[in-house]
Amino acid sequence: QVLLVESGGGLVQAGESLRLSCATAGFIFSLSTMGWYRQVPGKQRELVAFVNAQNITYYVDFAKGRFTISRDNAMKAVYLQMNELQAEDTANYYCNSYPTLDHWGQGTQVTVSS
């Protein structure tokens, strides 16, 4: 059974940082490309970044220079360090493989106040 459990979200002021974590189980994590996604109510879920099995990373434009994705294969976990947060980053953040599995976790809410 696939398990994806996100944590680390919260309410922060603009310019502050958060580190999101995602614990996983039920699939071969070490061979999987892992991504972070985010969704605002009423909008489609969008990709933020991914990291492949060789630790090569990709960031969408809004994440470049501010966010850092990383993984720990021993812990089967993926992380997202988010710096210089802006109000536009307010969303529910999810982890999943890239391409995505059918199963999604609950996500973790990030709220940035300006």
C-alpha cells in the first residue's frame, strides 16, 4: 500500500522559510523520481520540483533560487526547503513520484501572510 505523509507546513510571514518533509512507503523509493506539488483551492495541482534517483533536480520557474528539493533514500523521505516565501506560495503542498502515482496524501498547508 502506497503511503505519502507530508508535514512541516504552517503559517509564516513573507520572507520567512519552511522545510517540508514527506515520509513514504509502499513503493521502491530509491528508484523513483520524487516531486513536490502544490494546489490552491479552485486551481489545478502544479509541479514545484522533482529529484531523480541520481539526485538530479528540476525546478519550475517560481521555485528556482528559493526552493531546494532533497531526498534521503535510507529514510524513504523527500524534503522541500522553501526560502523567501511569498504570499503567492500559499497552497497545500503534496509529495508524489514524478510521474505521479494514483494515490495522494493529505498534503501540508503552507500559508504566507504579507
